[in-house]
Amino acid sequence: MAQLFRPSSNTIAKVSIVAVVLLASSTIGVAYMIDRGSWITNVQVAPEQPIAFSHKHHVKDDGIDCRYCHTSVETSHFAGVPPTETCMSCHSQIWNNVTATQPIRDSWASGKSIAWNRVHNLPDYVYFNHSIHVNKGIGCSSCHGNVAEMPLIYKVNTLNMNWCINCHRNPAQYIRPRAEIFNVAYQYPDNQAELGAKLVKEYHVQSLLDCATCHR
């Protein structure tokens, strides 16, 4: 009986199998990197805004507290976007005739809100409450980074579910004293494990991992 396959067929088959496995692995790896990359997560990407507002200037240079602009962060699920009136409380007196602040004056004159672009924006199917996190000892910079060093605001964390779950599994590693919640330059101490465990008990913090906690 004549030979159906050449001797090299076995080698070709083995090489083909290896090539398919490598291609599949590479495709999965590339897809994973794309999913975790800044072009998907927008981490380290500062979106264009109607006004080049600098947190670094306002927070670090001028010493403005987070709550001056984000007024509802301690009492509501939404931290609050400052209305034009808040901006004008300063800019009606200072930098009140420069081009950079013209959109603020236009908004004030027209009564039309400034259309800021959301930087930290969760999907509609995710429920997040700022007030409960703030009152349980989670500081602003734990999620938003040190905004006092950001000329333009950008995300420092993905805000993906696995990122949230990592904190919910072990909240003690991220909790700080309530007096330090709005300290954007806060550094966790060497004894954070001990301090965190103490604050978890004191603040009655629960490790909530049930789906319904966020997906309501």
C-alpha cells in the first residue's frame, strides 16, 4: 500500500499545533492587555474639559478643601459637581477678567451650567455611595489619588469590579482615621494592619461581598 503522508507530515502537524496554541495564547494575552490598558480604562488619561481646571493650583497652592466644591460627599451617594456660583464666589473678585475664566462668567451670565466631562464615571448598573465610604474611613485619595499634584484631573485606578472587591475583602488595609479623610497627601503608617483592624471595629465596617451591595 502506497504511503499516504510524507515523513515530514508529523513534524508539520506538531509545528501547526504549537503555532495554534501560541496564537491563541497571544490573542488572549493581547486582549487582556487591551482590556487593562488606558485606552479602555482611561487610567492616566485627562479628558478634555470646557475649562482647564487645575486641582493642583486650587488644592495644593490655594489650600481649598475637597468639600468646598464637592459639598455632598459626606451626605450623599454623589460627591457633587460645583455649580457656577461656587466658582464665582472667588472668580468674581480674582482672575475675573482673563480668558481662562471666561466660560465661568458666560455660565453665570446665561444661567447655563458648565458641561464638565466626568472623569470617574461608573456604569449605570453599579451603585456607589460616597457618603458611606467617607464616613467609614475611606479617604478621597484612596480612590482618586493625590489630586493636589494633578494640573488636570485623571483616573489613577480602573474602578473595575475586581479593584473594588480587593478593598471589600480586606478593608482594614485602606481605612484611615476620619480626621485624615480629606488629606489627599495621606500616607498609610507602618502599623496600618494594626490601626486598620482597630478602625474597622470602631467604625463598624463590614466586608460586604454580596452582588446586591453594588448591583441593585
